[in-house]
Amino acid sequence: MTQQPSDPDHRTHLRQGAVGVAGILFFVLSAQAPLTGVAGTLPVPLGLGNAAGVPAVYLVVGVMIGLFSVGFIAMSRHVTDAGAFYAYISHGLGRPLGVGASQVAVLCYCAVQAGMYGLYGVVVEGLVQRYASVDLPWWFWALATILLVQLLGSLNIEFGAKLLAVLVVAETSLLLVFAVHELLSGGGPAGLAFSASFSPSAFFSGAPGVAVTFAIACVLGFESTAIYAREARDPARTIPRATYLSVVVISVFFAFVSWMFVSFYGPDKVQGVALDALQKGDATAVVFGAVTHTLGGWATDVMQALLATSLLAGVLAFHNGITRYFHSLGTSGVLPRRLSRTNRQGAPYTASSVQTVIAIAMTVPFALTGADPVLTLLTWGGGVGVLALMLLYMLTSLSVIVFFRRTGLDRRRWNTVIAPSASIVLLLGATALALQNFTTLISASGTIALVLELTVVAVFAGGIVLGRRRRGTDGTGPEHQVRGGGVQDTRAPA
């Protein structure tokens, strides 16, 4: 391991060999916040999408992301950097596009994290009012938690992984208990109704574009496995295993759990139940009602608390990912080098502070204007995140093809040409569906939708300009060299 200087002001190295496959997997699953994805968003595709066919959508999206992962992992074996999208796209398509992608990645993660803070504030506000009779606005709890996440983000990464492991296991356990009980009991009034949820006709019924968009939002974060490459034990094995595991686990989990909710209500009735809950402004009633009916009244209280911890785990996971992007961009000179500084725990403390300021800046305006944090902050942040992510995935797949064609480091056609090309085609289709249903996704007018869409484009264009103007190191410069097995970092310790 590289020896670090004694002066903490000059530390720039992340803690190496700190986490294994399980630790990285929990970071990813925390960012995807399974309980939030089920209780908070599942009712939307059930009510406005393809209803009983939603479980099939999760599997299809899982296949699409799996194809993307093939090229993504092939690149990870040769490029190791905490700014994964930035590094991968820089190596294949050049520094300016890589810097543009890095800014889109930061926008994506910050927007989704801000949205989660909005929902988190509302959930905690309700819990505290109910159990402690304390009436404080949602934004108080959101801002207080932003400061808590700043503290947690400055600790060593092993602590973060252990905390997230506890929270993820807790939030998924109750859903799995319900789902397994439903499976073993044979389902609801129409039985398990497998064909009603997984047949091609079920997939294409109603508005599958809405369901596809929300399914993509639920798997957002799996790509963050590569962000922790510098801190992983044996990254050549850890990153591929964690990536494939995260894709399989999350897609199968959402497909299975959503299928059991469809079975509970019945494929012919579930859409009506979901629409009724959405119209009453209580989307979580679809999930909470089914779980409470099956497991008892205690489940409602537990699930409300677990929803809060699910969101806490999610914002912490995104905080860790964003700070490592900033660290990478500071190290390469794209952003001020102060962002590359780490503390004695090996955590990027300067980048952590900057991310905290951004989270506050993205939350406060919604508090000052009195906007509904769920209908604005959450949905707008999620919409921007989905569009930004699709752009990043397509650029990365294209970069994989170009990089391996130019270097010849990996001549497996499936890994470096066929799978990445197939993922680009599928991602283009998914992006078209997302744009077609964007106003539904963000629950806003066409004008607001256009502004949010143009925000992604503007950030990408601004990043390209920044990449052309800022001088520094990148994945194609002299400080990173492609040699046989991969890209080796030849920088001297700072």
C-alpha cells in the first residue's frame, strides 16, 4: 500500500483494500433503496403503467442492464478509478466527453439524492408527529440528516458498509417475509397468476413506457460498484462480482415482490387499487395495506420506520458515490485539487463537505417556496436522474467499443462489441419511452419537463467545454498508461 504523508492536508489517497464484494453490494443496494422503490414508486406503474405486467418489466430492464454490464465490466478490468463514467468515457471517447459525462453523473446522483431527502423529510415528519407529538417541518429533518450524512461520510468506508448492511437487511426482510408468505399461500383471489404478470401480452398492455421508466429508476446505482474500485479488495474480481450480483439481486427482487403484490390484489383489480391510492395522495397504502393485512397491524409501524431508514441508507450511499467522483475529478485536475484531499480515515473529507453544501442548496429552495417535497423535489430529481443515467449508459457502451477496438486489450467480441451494441439499441428505446412519458414521471407540466430535460443537455455541454479548457490529467494522459493487463496509475504520492 502507498505510504501517505503525515500531514493530513496533503493526503489524497483513498483507503485501499477496505471493502469486499458484500460491502460494495450493500452500497449499491442502499442507493437503490428497495423499500422506497416498492412502497414509494411501485403504485405508479401499477396504476398508470401496464398494471399486472409490471413484474415482467423489471426482468426486461434487468436483462438490458445486464447487457450493459458486460462491456462495463470488461472496461473495469483495465481502468480503475473512483470516477467510473468519467474514466471510462475519457479512455474511449476522449477527455472532453469524459468530463462532460462526469458532470452529468454528478447531476444525476445529486438530483436523485435531493429527491430522496424530500421524501425522507416527509416520512420522518409524520413519524415524529405520531410517536413524539413534535411538529417540525419536513425540511428541518432533511437538513439535520444532511449534516448527519456529512459526519458519516467522513468516517472510514468499512463503517459505512456495515451500517448500510444493517439497514438494507432490515428494509428487505419484511418485504420478503410478505412475498414468501404470499407465494406459499398460493396468492390472492386469482391465485399466483404467473401468465398475467410475465407473458408478452402483459408486458405490452397499458402504458409499458411508464413502467420501464420507473423500473430504470429503481435499478439506478448499480454502476456505482466501479466507483469503489480503488478501495476494493482485489478489484479485478470484486467489481465484476459485485456488479453482476447487484443487477441480478435487484431485478429479481423487484420482479418477485411486485408479482406477489399483483397476486395479493388480483391482476384484474390491482390497477384500480393503485389508481385509488394515487388519487387519494397516499401511494404507500397499496404496499402497507397488503403487508398489514397479511402480517398484522404491527407491520405498518415497522414499515414506516424502515422506510425512513431505507431513505437514510440511500442518501448515505449517494453521498459516498458523489464524493468519490469529486475526489477523482480533483485528482485529475478537472476540478480544484483540494477535492482530492482525504483524512486519516482515507475518506475524501473536502469532497464530502462540498457535496453537503450542494445537497443543502438543492433542498432549501423547495423549503423556502413551500413546494410539496414529494410532488416536486422527489419526482423532479428522479426524472433528471433517469435521463442523465440513460445518457451515461449509452456513452459508456460506445466508449467500450471504441476503446477495445483501438487498444486490442480484449478481443472477445461478445464482451466488447455485441453486448455493448445491443445495450445501446435497448437504451435508445428506453430513453424514447422515458421522454414520451416524462411528464407522467415528474407529475408536472410540459414546460417544466422541457426545462429539466434541457438541464441534462446543458450540464453535459458545459462539461465538454470545461474538459476542453481545463488542463490536468485524465485517463488518456501520461499519468495513466495502458499496459497489457490494464491502466496503471503512475502518479507519485502527493
